[in-house]
Amino acid sequence: MKKSQLARIEKLISPFRITSGKGFRLKDIDPRSTGGLDSEDKDEAKEMLGRGVEWLAEQQDMLYAQDHWGLLLVFQAMDAAGKDSTIKHVTSGINPQGCAVTSFKQPSSEDLDHDYLWRYSRNVPARGQIGIFNRSYYEEVLVVRVHEELLHRQKLHPSLITKNIWRDRYEDIGNFEKYLDRNGILVLKFFLHVSKAEQKRRFMERLDRPEKNWKFSASDVAEREHWSDYQMAYEEAIRNTASKHAPWYVVPADNKWFTRLVVAAAVVDAMAALKLHYPVVGAVKRRELAAARGRLEAG
Ligand code: ATP
Ligand code: MG
């Protein structure tokens, strides 16, 4: 990728990247933002997205061949913010053998029998792989914080449910991400930041259009009633877990074309930093290849 292209990407994504939580406020990022691009730039943005997705596919092949690094992309959002479609677009060119998406819903009884990070750590991508978490361990400080009764279902001994439990969980999560970083698993976290008004519009569309009815769930409306609690929980979580090695991207999500562009650009940026290349074969392997060629040619 050319230097000028990388500089353009950096300019696009840096307003939304949080690497230190100090002073972070969710209200400083406008869900309606399109980063100064307007509807006339939309076609160019789509083209850029297409090129980015193509480039990612090439990089992923090298990631796989090198087998040193893994990439974990974490997606969090309120309902209807566009997690599914963003994941679909960003991974559209990627070899399915090198990529796995895991969606985390309510924990099973087996999950609840384990420490809370268990089900997530089992799904961390291997070296050479891209792993995508559609919801993640962050639910443990989001939905579980907003609905404290969920915490009481986690079979913890009452002595472990202290007033510091959320602070302790941010620390656990921070340590987990540091651990992954030290093992060569890069973590990027995306919060697709949709406005309450746009969520309503998308819910209405799900009710109005028969082909979208299946997407509607009554519980989504119930969760919407906890909007401000969720916003607070997101802000606190981001403040306490943003780091250089595992940055948060708070991506404006009222305009889907812009959301996809920023997410793809952030992944391109992270992969470019790895300076991936195909493994260079040594003298022994080269002799092996020459011998194989000789045998093939001989008949
Ligand atoms: P979509 O609605 O687009 O299909 P989704 O991710 O919202 O995707 P749902 O099946 O609607 O999937 O909801 C899953 C629910 O599971 C969410 O409300 C989420 O908050 C909840 N959930 C995820 N992790 C946990 C957890 N650790 N404890 C309790 N609830 C959780
Ligand atoms: Mg849902």
C-alpha cells in the first residue's frame, strides 16, 4: 500500500480511535458524522471500501502463510447499529478458511459453570487467522452491568460480588488483551455508535417491511428503554479498556456506508503495520524445489 494511501486512511480513522480512556466522552463523537465526506463522496467511499477489502484479502493470505500473527476484531453495538452488515462487507473478500465469526448470545448453562472469560478465550483466533466476535467479553460489563440480575445468575459466591466488581472486570479484560498482544494476537475493538433516533427509524423499517420483519424482536424495544444506562456502560467500558495495543474505534453508525469505510480502513491500517510478506524459503527448501522440478520434467 502506498504511503499516500496510508496517510489518507490515517486521517479518516484517527478521530474515532481511542487509545487512552482518560477524558473520553461518548458525546464527543457524533453518530451522524461522515468525517467531512458528503453524499457526493459516497461513490468514491464505496470504491475505496472495495479496494480496501481486496487488499485485506491479499494480506490475509500472507497472514496465513507467515503463521505468526492472529487478528481479533471485536464488534459491540446497540441493536440495529449494523454489526452484521458491517462484518459481512469487511470480510467479503476473505478466504473463509482463514476467518471465523463467533456470535455471543446469552451464556449457556455450561458457560455459566466457568469463569466468565472462558467461552471467549476458547474462540480467540489461532495464528494466521482472523477472528471476529459479534458481541464479546465486553457484554460482561455492558448487558450484565445494566441488568444486574444477570450477574447473580453467574454462580459467583456472594463474597465475590463486591462493589468493585466492574472496576475489577475492566482490569481482567485489560490483562486479557495485554496477554493476547504479548502472544501476537492483535485486538481491535469497534463500537458502532448509532443514535437513538436512527435506531428508532431502523426498528420502524423492520416493522414496516415484510422482508425485514424477521429481524424484529420485541426484546429490542425493551432494551431500548435502558438506552442511557447502556450509553453510560459503554462510556465507562471504553474509558477503562482503551489502550495502544487494543484500541477502541467509536465508529459513527447512522450512515452505513461511512461505518463500513471506517471499519475497513482501521483493519487495513492495523494489517499494514504488521508489514506482512510471504515467507522466504531458505537454501534447503530451494534445493528441494529444484529436485522436485527435475523429477517432474523427467517425466
Ligand atoms: P441480531 O439481533 O442482529 O441477530 P444480536 O447480537 O443482538 O444480533 P440477539 O440474539 O438479538 O443477537 O441477542 C443476543 C443477546 O445476548 C443480546 O441482548 C446480548 O446483550 C445478550 N448477551 C450476550 N452476551 C451476554 C452475556 N454474557 N450475558 C448475558 N447476556 C448476553
Ligand atoms: Mg438483537
